[in-house]
Amino acid sequence: MITNKIFRLLLKNTLSNFSCVYYVTNYVRNNVGYMRSNYTYTT
């Protein structure tokens, strides 16, 4: 029972961390693409 609880907590933490990393990478990718398009537009 306790191990199941710990395992579930670990799984939840891993999922939240993964979603956070995915969100950050997506945000950086969007920003880089936006900056690149802006840069090519200004030059």
C-alpha cells in the first residue's frame, strides 16, 4: 500500500516535470522561430 502510494506520487511528479519541460521547450522554440522571422524581416 505504501509502496503503491510512493509509486503513484513518483509517477505524478514525473508527469508534471515532463509537461513542464515540454512547455518550456515549446515556448523556447516558438520564441526562437518568432525572433528568427523578425530578424529576417528586418534585414
